[in-house]
Amino acid sequence: MDELTSITLTDQAVLWLRAGLVLVIGLVLTRVVSSMLYRGLVGPMGTHTAMTARRMILYALSAIVAMAALRELGFSLGVLLGAAGIVTVAIGFAAQTSASNLVSGLFLVAEKPFEIGNAIKVGGTTGVVLSIDLLSVKLRTYDNLFVRVPNETLIKSEITNISRFPIRRLDVLLGIAYKENLGKIQEILIAVADSYELCLDQPRPIMIFQGFGESSLDLQFSVWAARENYLTVRNTLPERIKAAFDDAGIEIPFPHRSLYTGSETEPLPIRIVSEAANDAAHET
């Protein structure tokens, strides 16, 4: 009886040892294969797709290794697959949102509207893409906040990829006095853009008349800049325009209000008091 017990314990130890070896070696090989796959795909397919493919392969191979280890312990593979199917269905009903995010993540991988490192805007959030996972996308905003956006939200929302193209257009809105000549204003604005090395020559800068405002002629001056210089141009171009207008004597008006009492009434009387007379009146 003791010998039988000893043999049984030895067999169980061998089974556990074999299962442990299968698990350890399988997980190591799984990581090696997924890393090799990532390095092979990151060049032709980009970091976004390569990272997602790596994680999918890693999860799938890990599941196969776990099933192989359980089989070494004597579990039936058919029973395991049946149980896995039942668990999958139960999890699917219990986590419909996660399943929707997973499917949405696959659509993001196929469509590739953005990549890791791109600056994107989703709803009211703007930030740099840190990672693209199966369930969500992680962003770092420009004020250094971490934001997790579910993949389903990305699929249903309008996404603006700020860094997709190498150049961007900057629109400067300004107003000039009604007495100014629009042709002269256009010449000054074009000269400012041509003298600024960060403004691109092509596409050409353009002035667009927006309309007759309450106190000014409203204009839009549009220039193009490289994506990496956009913020610098946005901060410095208005300063250059203001300096050029000051040198040319161009008036940038503030809001005006006219008081009108009607054609049947007398004009409003206006009395101009000198500063010296005003001081003397205050002293008395």
C-alpha cells in the first residue's frame, strides 16, 4: 500500500513537473515569437498595427500554452474547449461594452486614422497618443494629463488628426478702419508673410474679406507653416502684423458707438473744457 501511494505521488509530481515545464517554456517562446513579430511588422505596418498584432498573438499563444499545460495534468482538451466556449459566451453577455470596444479596436487597426505619437482631438480632448490598446486609446494632453478614451467612443466620434499632414494653415482675424485702402492692406500683409522665414511661399498667403463690421472692415489673413513651426508662427505673426500696421499708419479700430437723436431734433451740444480750466474748477 505504501509502495502504491509512493508511485502515485511520484506520477503526480512528474505530471506537475511536465505541466510546469510546458507552461514556463511555452510562455518564454510566446514572448520571443510576439517580439519577433513586432520587430518584423513595425517597419512596413507602423507601430500602431505592430503593437496591436503583438498583443493579439501574445494572448492567443498564452491561451494555447495554458491549455497544453492543463492537458499534461490530465484535463481533457474537449472539455476545456467546451468550458472555454461557455465562459466566453457568459463573459460576452456580461461585458458587452468591452466586446464593443474590442471590435472597435480592430476597426481602428484596419482604418489607421492615427498612430502612436500623433496629436489628435476627440470631442473636447486634445493630446498626444501614448498607446493604442484593444479596449482603449491612451492620450497625454498638453497640460500633462492622462486620458483614456474607449475605442467605441473613437469609432462614434469625430477625430481630428492634428499631425497627419506636414503643413498647416494659420488664419489671423483682424479689423481695419473704414478709411483704409484694402489694396494697400493686402500689400502690407503679403510683405509681412514674405519677410517671415517660417511662413511658406507655397501655398501663397492670402487675404480674405470677411464683411463690413460694426466698427471695422473684417479680414482674414491666412498663411501656411510647417507643422513643427505652427505654434511659433501663431504667436509671432500677429506681432509682426501690428508692427507693420503701426509703421504704415494703418488704424486698427476699437468699437465705436454713434449717438443720433433723429432728424427732427437739434444736434447734441458738446462743450470742450481745457485741462487747466478743469483743474481750476476743481480747486474752487
